Amino acid sequence: MLVLVCTNGCATIGLSRGVADDEAIVNAKTEIPDDRLLNVSIELFDPGRLSDKELAAGLSMDIRKAESRFIPAYLRLSMEKTGQWAAVRVVPSDSEGSEALVGGRIIRSDGGILELRVTASDSTGRRWFKRNYSYRLPDAQVQLALARNSEGQSAADAPEPFQPLYNKIANDLVRYRRGLKDGDMLAIRRTAEMRFAADLAPDAFAGDLKHERNGRYELVGLPAREDPMYRRVQAIRTRDAMLIDVLSDQADNFYREMREPYAQWRKARLAEAAALRVIETKANKRKLLGLVAIAGAIAVQILGGRDAHGAGNVVLAGGVYAMKTGFDIAQQAEIHRAAIAELDQSFAAESRPLVVEVEGRTHELTGSAEVQYAQWRELLRETYSSETGLLEAHDGESAVGTEAR
């Protein structure tokens, strides 16, 4: 018997696609038959790397790591609302048994611009697409965000500013799925089942799959539906889906907890960036005026003789003062950068621990979500190989339960 307990609060690369402001999500107009639906797994995104310029501008990997969890969770919610898919889950990593898999990498994210590289594929190894998506907040939206920020309004009550980008990704996924034939859909589902079985028990099921050098998978055989070994695998796969649901719920909880502070961070960053641009522009003008005044003072003294000496000193003093104030203003810019860095560091993406009980033995899954899931899959393999009687438990009552502490 398996018991899951959630503790502690339980793809060809295209050019960057600029997303239109009016990109609307495509919702299903009628109910889609079950045989035309696929389960979707969305991996936690790769946070990418920050350039020296981005680090100097106050961005940090703390916020990027948080975004790598926030973005998949929000994409899941956006896709789920369309009615175009079966179950849509956030998974720690590429899990054998996924019918459709979506992954991504954060290319750029600074509060005003979001650029992602998204890859989509299915269980047969067929790549749907690999594309870059980029969206820059319109000036009107930036001004609205700054106005709301100054009025102290709740950021979470405002619409997601990058919604058009999520809509575009969701729409591209739907367009590809619609182009699949019925035979393709059946092959995807059966291949997903057999990849899970072969990963769990390679000695028994690896021979039913052929993994081509190009990454594609081909079914070369299928076990009988009443095969006891295959039924055991299906029972374990049900339990695996339940744990993935727990991890996906954690991602949703993280999204809900992060939504308000993340929205406030983006608004504050827009305000800080705007103030920074004003200050830098003003400082540069002061410095330039100072240099011009100093050069003029030197010219006056050289060309004007003794009579111009006093006037030259006055101009020189004014130029030095202008440059000094310019550098003083530039120092204020550093204060704004520090404020941005402090906002960035306020985020932490901590995984909640999971406790699993297998036939009376308790196991704690710790570490990141990716590590937890790897530990879980190893437990599943041990469970299958030791023939613990999961099939009988599954046929009687639910052998897996989840509980939030």
C-alpha cells in the first residue's frame, strides 16, 4: 500500500516571435471527444543565465529561479481553461509516460520584457516545435502599472500583463494538436504507456519499443490488456499520476503565493527602471554641461588674457559644480539598483517535502522537486520488482491517498 503525504503546508528553433497585444486564447467551442484529447506535462523551466549587464542592472538568479516555477504554473492554468486538453500538469522533469511534453527556458525577463524559448513534443519523440516567444509591455500598460503602483492597489487583482504571450504559446500547441490524425493520437497514447512500462520494468517491456537514432520511438509490440504484469504496471502508473498531481498542486500553491509579491516586484521594477532612466539622463546632461563649461573656461583664459581671468574662473567653478552634481545624481542611480536587487532577493523557490509510505515503510522525499520525483520513481521500480501486491490493492480500494498537513 502506498500513501502520499504532503508536508509543511503542502521545437525547430524559430526566430523570436513578437506577440501581438490582441492575441486571444483559442477556447474549445464544443466538447472535444476523449480520443482527441491528450494529457500534457509542463516541465519546470530552465531559469537560463544572466548577462553581466543584467546583473549590473539589479537582476538576480533568485528571481529567475522563482520565475522558472511561476511561468509553467501560469501556463498550465491558461491551457486548462481552454478545454482543449485532458489533464495538464506541472512536472519536475521529463517523465516517462508523458503524452505531450512542454519545456522552456527563460531568455529574458526584466519586468517589462519577457522572452521564452518553448519546446513541445510527444511520447513518440516527434518534436512539435521549438520557438522563441517575446512580448514587450506596451507604453500604456507600463504607465497603468506605474499608476496602480503609486495608488497602492493590489497587484494580484490586475490582469496578467504578459497574458498575450501565454495565449500565443497555448494557441500554437492547440494548432499542432489539431493537425494530428486519429492514428497519431492513438500511437501517442500507446507509446506513452509503453515508455512508462519499459522504464519501470525494462526486462519485461523494453522489447516492445524501438528507440530510433533520431530520437523517435516505434511500437513493435503490445502486451495483452489482461496480462498480469502489464496490469500491475498500469496500477503503478495511476499512483505515479497521483504523486505528479501532488507536485503540480505544489506548483499551483507556489504560483498563488508568489502572484502578489511577483506582480508588485514587476511594478516596482518598472518604476525603478523609469526613475533610473530619468536620473541617468539628467546626470549625463549635467556632466556634459560641466565639461562644456570647463572647456569654455579654459578657452577664455587662454584667449582672453588677464581681463578674462576672473570670468574664466567663474565659468570653471560652475563647470566643476555641474560635473559634481552629475556624479551625485549617478550615485542616486546606484541606490535604485540596490533597491531592485533587494526586491529580487526576496524570492525563494523552496520545495515542500513529501512523505511516502510503501507497505508500512515510511520514506521521506527531500530536496528539489526534481530530486523528489527521481526518488519516487526509484521506489516505484523497487515496488514492482518486489511484487508487493499493488494490483490487489488497486482492484479493491484506492492504494494511494494524499493528505496536506
